[in-house]
Amino acid sequence: MRIETAKKTKTITKLIKAELKLAFPETKFSVTGSNFGGTVRIEYTDNFVKRSEVSECVEKFRAGKFDGMVDSYAHKNDTVKHPRAQYIMIFNYVDA
């Protein structure tokens, strides 16, 4: 099970990195994954690319959303063939 999760996470990170490169060719992204829970971390440094734009670009790779009000995770109900990450975290480190 753990090896399967690791392969899935590696596939997701490759797909996300390719999608980001197409959408934002001038921006360098670091896309890393955790084998525990299918978490993906996206890091970049760019003043011109908004976090919301990156989030919209990778939305199709999210398995759902966490609802903190009721402490539950709501999975998407669509049928997509590519693997998805349970959590995608996006960080923009802008040089001061």
C-alpha cells in the first residue's frame, strides 16, 4: 500500500509540474509530494503570478476539500482518470 501511494504521489507531482510549466513558462516551481496522505507542496517565487492563479491551475488535481467547520473532508463526485492529491499546499516566497 505504501509503495502504491508513493508511486501515485510521484505521478501527481509530475502532472502538476507539467501543468504549471504550460500555464506559467517563465516561473520556476518546486513541486514535492509526501507519501503519507497524498499531500503535494508547491513553492515558487514570483511577484507576477498570483496564488489564486496557481490554485485554479491545479484544481483538477485536488481530490476534494477539507471543511473545518464540521471537521470533515468532502470528496469530489466527478469521474476523472488521472490521480489526485488529497491536499495541495501553495507557497509563494517573494524576495523582499
